Amino acid sequence: MIAIPVIVIVDIGKTNKKLLLYDESYTLVHQLIQTIPETLDDDGFPSENLSLLTELVLKWVDEILADDKFDVKAINFTAYGASLVYLDENGQPLPILYNYLKPYPAALSKEFYRTYGSPQTIALETASPMLGNLNSGMQLYWLKKCKPEIFNQIHTVLHLPQYISYLISGRVASEKTSIGCHTQLWDFNLNQYHRWVKSEQLDHLFPPLVDSSSSYSILRNGKEIHVGVGLHDSSSALIPYTTLLNTPFVLISTGTWSISLNPFNQDPLVEKELNQDCLCYIQPSGKPVKASRLFLGHLHEVGSSRIAAHFALPQDFFVSIKYDLKNHELSIDYINGRQCIDFEEVDLMEIGSPDLAYHILIAMLIDQQVNSTSLVFGCPEPDTILLDGGFSQNELFLTILKNKFPSKRIFASMLSQSTSLGAASILHPLWNKTLLIPDSLDLREVG
């Protein structure tokens, strides 16, 4: 049996951890998905279990390298942002990965902005709204000020995608898409670490910055492999579309967070946008991406679980619910009549069926999604909206979204793995002699 030449992608989501193998035609030939139970950090707050995550990544990679069905040519990584891993002087990780949802001390936040400038000024300079621990740089500031016993052990700081790469390559690096994901570390105007980072002498803790397409050649299990430096997941998801599409578009990348990304909007962030949770990411090219965020997947999970519990249904009851015009009209009447904003305000005792309740939930989420996405349109507005991730398979969501944007062409991407495909294709020249990525994005137009 001839081994299949493949690239391995380790894709670390907040919920699901994935190992994906692509052949030279970028066909997915093998996939593993696993969840990891959370642990508690040193303050008792739920957090990613870094030890279990490390064990899983090493186990997966070594098992694939030992599998004679596959000839591993390269490995790359993608992971969620706003998460830092701290290495001690021996290169060992401190066993804490703080959760970006952890509340940030209000007094410390006030101290920071009193010292370095108003939240509006810092946000405009770093293209990062004031988000507490979602600004990963603020995690490091907090450690320095509040936990010196931990901070003093830190020799090197890695963003999570680069830590996953470090596990395999043994090399430390900083990378553009991770630095540019609402970290509040990077000055987008000066294209360097922000003055507050330098003033606190934190910049020396970060390894040198390398290109997103960088790699290291290593020997592992007797095989020579190209190992990438890893990418922030939302920026990685853009790569297949920006590579193959010539027309301007907005990508709505859905999951726990719904991120609306417009790589064609180069306008600087303004205060009004920042106040509505807009920010900028950095593409592998170094260019900014205007983006807005919505906690869509989380809100959907909470709302659908509430419906399931009320009507005694399984958690995935909604997969069989189709768009119904009458239910849609009733949902709009209900929302407008009661001025509901949050689904928690909806009295399910008044609702006669789970179908109507779910139509109400989706209608409320769509209103928030429309507001969020519209923030990044810019001028001229793109005529095309692409939707990928979990909600690209939700027919009710797609139908109502199209109703809200009747003049735009909306496409649901069947590239369910655009994040991992982006991480794979950025290393293409190192391992693949075929086309860069598939010549079809498998887009399905809605309506």
C-alpha cells in the first residue's frame, strides 16, 4: 500500500479540538474530533486544561506519524485567540491557561487607562475595544500587577496557536494574525508593539515576529516534516476566500462567536464602531481586516437549551425545524409587541410550540447579526455575503438572513473546514505540487 501524502492540521477550538488530514487535492481524508473537560484556574474560574490539551496534541501527532497509511509532509495549526501560554526559563509551560471570559478587575482596568490613556485612545490605536481578558495583553498586565509570584516565573509568552506549534517544532515565535486579534498589544498605526507594552517592559517576553507562512524543518519519528507557526482561527478562515474570490465580500464566520470580516474595508476604526464591538484583525499579508463580533453560537446554545428544557425535547431538536412563514410573522409580532431584546425575556408559557419559540429565537439573533455585520460594510458596500461554520447549515437562519438583506447575494459555504483549509494552504509551496487550493469554494446561493 502506497502512503497518501498529507498535511496535518491541528485545529483548537474553544469547544472542539480537531485533527484533520488533507491530501494533495485538499480533500479531507481523515479527521478526529474531541472535547476536553475544563479545569479550574488558581482562582477557581473555569479554564482550558492546558495539560490535557498538550497531551492530546502530542498523542495525535505521534499516532498519525506512526500510521503507515499517511505520508505526513507538513503540519500546521490554528487556534482561538485571546489566550496566552507562559513558558518558564526551561521552556516548560506554566500549567494555567486563563479563560478570556474571566472577569477583569475594574480597579486595575481604571489604573491602566489612567496611566496610558483613555479607553477610546488605546482602543483606536490598538484596534481593540476595551474587552478585559479578551484583550490578551491585559491578561499579562494583570499577572504583573496582581500575581507577581506567577509573573516572575515567565520567560516567554506565546499566543495559543504558536504554543501548539511549539509543542511539535520546539521553536518559539510570534505571528501576525495572533498579535492582531484584539490583543491590545499592537499599535496598528505604527505597526509595532504599543507604547504601554514597551513601558511595562513586556515586549521582550514575546519571541521574534515571523511571517504567517513561516515553517521549520524538523525530524520527528524518523520523518522530515515542515512545521508551520500556526494562525489565529478567524484570520485563517479568510484565506481560502481571499485566495479564490475576486469580488469584494463580507465573510460571516460562525461558531461560538460569529465574526463578520471585511478584508476589503481598509478604513481606520472610529470611536462609534469601537463602541459597538468592532475591531481589526491582521491578515497574514499584514493588512488589517475590519471585523465585528457577536456571541452568536453561545446565545443560540443558551436559547435553544431553554426551549428544549421547556418543551421536554432533545438538545438538537432544532435541526428538523424548517422555515415557516406563519411562524416567522408570529415571531416578529411577538418581538415587536413586547419590545423583547433578549431571548431570556420571552415567556415560553405564552408560546404554543417549540417551532414558534425557535423562530422567535432565530429572529432575535438575526436582528443582532444584521446590526453586527452592517458595521463592517464600509463604502462602497460589498454585494456578496458569505456564511460559513455551523450556521451555514441552518436553513431557518439563512432564510431569515436573506430576508433582511434582500439586495445582497448570500452564499452558504460548504467549506465547513475553511479555518483548517486556510492553515493548510498557507504552507502549500512546501509540500504540494498541485493547485494551491480547490478551484471551487462549493458555495450555495441562498434564495
